[in-house]
Amino acid sequence: MQFNHYGGEAARLAADLVNLSAPPRPEDLEPLLAARSVVNRRFSTAQAETTWTWSRRLAECFGPQDLGERCEKVNALLADASSSPRISLHDGHPHLHYSAPGADAAAHVRAVTAAGLAYVICSSDAERLGRCARHTCGTAFVDTSRNGRRAYCSVRCANNDAVARHRERRPVDTRPSAARKARKP
């Protein structure tokens, strides 16, 4: 599934922020934002802290949940981002910007991530805002698969979970290690 740059990449940025394991320093945010094509990446320490707080709210929008609940959460984010979309022509082609011109980096991230989540919910399927099904993971992701049935954040988690399920089904060999080796041809 292909998302447009402002919707899909913004939703992926939301997932990236959700997956931060600790409050970021400004320099920690720069590569993450660059990977999602965010131009204004200069954060103060205070802005990095508010982005961390924002990311904890974004986290509530990922994973299985009632559509009405998810929409309420995203609507609250949209309201708190308090930004109006604008058409920009800065590169010669009309496209939407979700934050006001001159907005600080943290305000821009709030506006685009809220709009990105709304875009995914409205243009494809709310269930595409997923959480990894591996019980030891829980990483947030945006499902871009063709059929929209992705259950794991990565192939690695899917494989590890499949191996764990296989091992749970296989009978355990309780013989001592030496007896197992002696029996092998």
C-alpha cells in the first residue's frame, strides 16, 4: 500500500516516536526526523521533552481497539496540535502543510503526526496502526502491506514468534545430554 508523503510518512514518524524507549535528547531526534523528510529538525531540550510527552499520547492510537475510541484519540490530538492545514507552493507544486509557517519544530511534529494518523484512518484502515503481535515486543508500526493484515513489526519478530510457537508444540527431550549424543547415528 502506498501512502502519500505527508500522510504515510507522518504516520510512520508517529510510530517512530512511539517506539522511542526513553525521553530523547535534541540530537537523538535529528536522524529520526531526517529519515521521515522533516526539514525543521532543530529542537531545544524543552521541545524534545514536549515531543516525548506527545509521543506517549500518540502511543494510545496504535494497536487493536474500537474504531470510535481510536477516532476520539486522534481527534483530541488534532485539536491539541491546533494547526490548520495550508496549501504551500514553496517547491512550485501545490501540497498541504499541516503546521503554520514559522512554527517551531515541536509544533510541526505535533501537527504532522496527528494529521498522519488521521490520514491513515480515513484513507485506508484504522487497523493499519498496529502493534507487533510478538508478546515480548509490542513495537508500533504502520501496516503498508497490500492486504493490510500485517501482525508483526518486522520479519525477524515474525520468525522468532513462529520458532517459539514451534518449540512449544514440540515434545521436550528429557534424556541427559550424553544419552542424546550417543543415540545419534
